[in-house]
Amino acid sequence: MLSSASSITPLTLIGFRRRGILFIVSAPSGAGKTTISGRALREISGLEMSVSCATRAPRPGEVDGRDYTFLDREEFERRLGRGEFAESAEVHGFLYGTPRLPIDRALGEGRDMLLDIDVQGARQMKDGYPADAVAVFVLPPSEAELERRLRTRGTDSEEVIRRRLERARAEMAEYRSYDYHLINRDVAESVRLLAAIVAAERVRISRLVAR
């Protein structure tokens, strides 16, 4: 039996470092993942955004190289054929992909990346990086609220909204394959919960590797 606190030998971590972590955030369109991801990058220290490639045109306010790297379909398919993407998917007729090299470099250097990707991409990342990827699914409070959010955007036709809702139902059925879920009733609370997930994952013993 230990007689005093002074006799306890602390765990020495000298000679160890932590691998980086891939924090994946997925959600059906309109659930709020882009808003949550943007605030998380500002409020959670040490979190970097993984910049995906996309074949769609930039939306108002988006900057090439910051929000996405915008490519034409031919160039995207060339890179895909060379194996440059860690994951890729076609969503609403456009191709999206996560470049492999920045991901691998960040993991090796102990830097944490945030990936705002869809269900298809999340599945590929979990398969490709099973020890490094932590997947978080963002759910709307209800399907009615999701529809309201999509309609208040004022940017999509009725047909596009219908397709997005159909896809959302299919994507929400996948939430059990994720590690965590957030019900996005309030963005600030969702970001606080995401910060708690990040903090917990960063102190897992299994993430320590020898220098």
C-alpha cells in the first residue's frame, strides 16, 4: 500500500509523441455541418481544415484553395487515376475528394485535421485510416426542421430540395456507423460538444507512439 502521494511515480511520456487525428464531420445537407466546422476551426485550438477538391463552381464567398480547390472534371479524374485522393465521391453530380499527401503529412507530424465530408467519403476514410479517423455525424432536430432550413436558403429549386431530402433520409440512416453524433439544435452547443470530443480523443493512450 502506498503511504503517501510522494511515493507515486508519475507516468513519464518522454520519448513519446502523439499521432495526428482526423476528425470527420458529416451531415445531411442543411443540418449545419459547415457552420459547425467553421466555428470549430476558430474556437478549438490546434485544429486545421483539410481542403478538399471539388468539380463544382465556387459559391458566393468561397475562395479557391481555402474552402475548396476547384478543378474541372478532367483534372480531377487525372488525379484520381494517379491515386492522389484518400477518399472521393460523387455528390449531386459533382466530384469531391480529399488529397492524400496533406493528410499523411499531418498525421505523421501530430497535427489534427478537420474533414467536412459526406457519408461516402467518411466510410472510405474510416477504412483507410482506422486508427486515426474519428467520425462525428451531425443530425438535425427533426426532418421538418431540416426541410425548413433547406427552404429558407432560397437557392434551390423544388426539385433540388426534394432530391436533397431524399438523400438526407438515406444518409441519416448511416449515423450508427459513426463514433459520435450531435443533434444540432444550437450551433454554439454543438461546437462545445465537438470540442469535448476533440479533447477526449487527444488524450487516448493508444495515440502515443515512440519518437
